[in-house]
Amino acid sequence: MNRPNNFQRFRELNYLQQATLAAAILERMLPNYMLFSDATEFGSAHELRSVLNSIWEKLALPKSKISLEKLVDKVENNTPELNDFDMFGVYPAIDVCTALITLLNGMMSKDSSEFLNVSKISQASVAKFIEYQLTCDDILADNKAIRNHPLMQYEIDVLAELIACSESQERITSESVKELKQLALSDKQTNIGIEID
């Protein structure tokens, strides 16, 4: 018997489980934006942090009066333009913004497939980083090299662990939201392997 892959397991979760899982994935991506913002003095990492905090609040307390549309505007105002920056860090920063907007769109349209897309954006972000590293080291960055890279394997393992945590939480409560968030941050590194305090 083949074990179901992460994306299949993700799809089998209920709507709220998928939404909180997407927010947990974003916790591991967000510091990439913070580092980019610090280095370039572009955008407000503080504003994006508050957007993700508001998302967590909305997931834990669905009746809270939070305007998701306003949160989308905040993210769009802090999204860098690729052509304005001559550094690799702009890519993961854009991925953070894209993933945040994808999660918010899913919450506004009640479309859980958007939550899975957050996970796919995170994996694509990792793949881009691995490709960049390998190319800098003059190593052929083909699909096999990217898939077998320790960073990609780790991304897949972390997602599996977050899914397992979500699967064990039949009902999403403020406690289960906290547990998932803590698990996402427990290894103290971003999805592309940058250590965070």
C-alpha cells in the first residue's frame, strides 16, 4: 500500500483544518519577507506580521470583526516588484505575499483548494532557492537534484508533521490553533532553511 502523499492528505482535511494548516505554513515563510525588508528597507514586515496575526484570530474566532478585504490591500501595498530588486531575496518575499493573498482569497471565497495552493507556493519557493544555490555552485539543478535535496526533503517532512497535527484536531479551537502555530515555529527556521530567533 502506498502512503497517501502530503497533498492528498491535505485535501482530506476539513475546511478549517486546511485553513489553519495554510496559516502554519505561512509562519515558516514570513521571516523570509522580514529579512528581505530589513536588507532593502522596502515594505513593512510589521504590517505583514499583523495580517497573519489577524488571520489566526479569524480562524480561532470566526465571528471576530476582521475585514479580509482590508488585509488583502495591506499585503498588496507591501508586495515588491521583481524588476525593482537585483537580489535573490525578492523571490521568497514575493512568495510570502502571494501565499498570504492566496490564503485570504480562500477564506473570502470559502474555497479550500486555495489553502493547498499555499503549500504548493511554499514548496515552489524552496525549489527556487535550491535551484539558485545549486546554480551558484555550478551544479546541474534538475528536478531530481531539487527533489532529493535535504532542504526539499525537510520541507516535505515538516508538511507531513503539520498535517498529522491537523488530522489529530477534529475541532479547530483557539487551543488547537496555538498548538499548530507553535509546531510550525518549533524548529526555528524558515521554509528555505534560514535560522530565526
